[in-house]
Amino acid sequence: NLQHDRGKHKARLFAAMLGLGNKNTELLQTLIRDAIQIYDAIPTTADQYGQRYIVDFPVTHHQATATVRTTWIIRPNETFPRLTSCYIVR
């Protein structure tokens, strides 16, 4: 979202590099859902808030390709991951 204080820079990069904007949220959600079925979740840090993971995957849109990184957390006493961030890896 270009209006979000912390997310606007990520949104600009998605638009500039892949042509993805607010009108493409469903497409991005589908790409993420598909990617987490194919690509490995790499464990990163663990602390009192939970175990964190990253999943990197390629996205091609409008003849441009970029690596998208999603970050996830599984909180203590939960068995499912929660998406915490999504951005283009430079």
C-alpha cells in the first residue's frame, strides 16, 4: 500500500520492478500461496515470540522477474505460520 508508513517503499518496489500494485493483491496472494507449497521455508531466528522462517521465490510479471521474500512466524502454542512481511530482495 503506497499510503502505509512502513509499507510504501515495498509497494513502490513491487510496482517499479514487477508492475504489481493495489489492483494485484489477489494475484500476489495466489503467488505466495503457490510458492509456499513449492519452496522450502528456511528457519531463521527463534525467541519468546516464536520461530521465524523465510521463503524466497521468483515472480515473473509483465516480462520482469524478481525474487520475492516472505517472512513468517509460528508462535508458541500455535501450529500454523503467520505471514509477517513480503518484499522484493534486491
